[in-house]
Amino acid sequence: NIRMLADGNFVAMHNLWTNAAPFGADTVVTFDILRFDANGKIAEHWDAIQPWEFPTANGNTMTDGAITITNLDATEANKALAVSILEDVLMGQNPDNIVNLIAEDYVQHNPGIDNGLQGIQDAVAFLISIDNMFQYNTIHKVMGEGNFVLTISEGTWNDTSNAFYDLFRMENGKAVEHWEVIQPVPTQGLANDNGMFGGL
């Protein structure tokens, strides 16, 4: 376990798994969401899994970086900031607002995107140029504790439906660090019919 944050009766964990071949690769990164009932027992679970990639475009790993939760009094403001990032930038409502939402020295942990605000802008421009920009369609859950906010969204990329888990670290009213897990939504061989987003 690398990071953990709590929001009400939900707990989010950012995990690194090894010896994980049954889950798609020897090493995988996951976000796991747990809902606890009134008796303090785990009542529900969601997750998303992505194979580990290294080296990366930014030199960071998919899990390193800051881990300390601070600024608990800013939790709600930071959750609203994360929603603005998704709605304005990734859902296209006001893309020019990116400069007010993301710091110039933004630390990136997506293995395919360079650091900094410019790294995001370059990645978006490239994906648009090849007609393969990821589309966020629905925000299912926003969890926050202090300077960390995790969003769970649904959208499309590479002609498939995907779960997008984005973890942001906020500082001084802007996002300064980002981790994510992207997983195509499975449609075959399902052990239950609850779906990746049911109940969130």
C-alpha cells in the first residue's frame, strides 16, 4: 500500500502488487475503494488495475511521490478543484481554464505523459491529432482528504469503455501532482453483474 485516504465511510487505497500475473501482469498498480458499514466491516469493494510501466516519459514511477496528507480544512475546496479539472479540461467545458487549475511544475505519474503543465498540453494535442483523445463522460465518485483527491470516472478511449481513476495532490489552489489507473471495462467472463461503477 502506497497511499490511503478516507472520506466518510469510504476508504481509497493506492496499491502496488507484485506476483500479480493472474491480474494481467507480473506487477500492477491498483486503486481499491472500500465501503464500510455501520459495524465497521467492509461491505463493498471497487477497483481498477493497470500493468506497471517503466521507464516512463517523465522519469517518475507510477507510484512514487508525495504521501503525506495535509490541509484537512481544504478538503471540500480541493474536491471542487478536482471536479473542475475533469469538467473543464477532460470533458471539454472550458479547456483554456487549465492554466488556472494545474501548476506549471505539475508532477506527472502517468507513464506516457511528461511533467509540467506543458506535458499535459502536449499530450492532449497529440491525442487530438491522431483522433484518439480520451473522453470522460461521467464522474461517478469524488473522494478527498486534505490535499489528496481521488476521482472515479467512466469514459471512452481506444474505442473501448474505460474506468479512469485519477488521484490529484493539491497545493495553493492548483493540482501539483497526479497519479492514475486506466482500465478497460470488462464485458466477458464476469463473476457478478454489479459493474465497475455500481453503488458509487
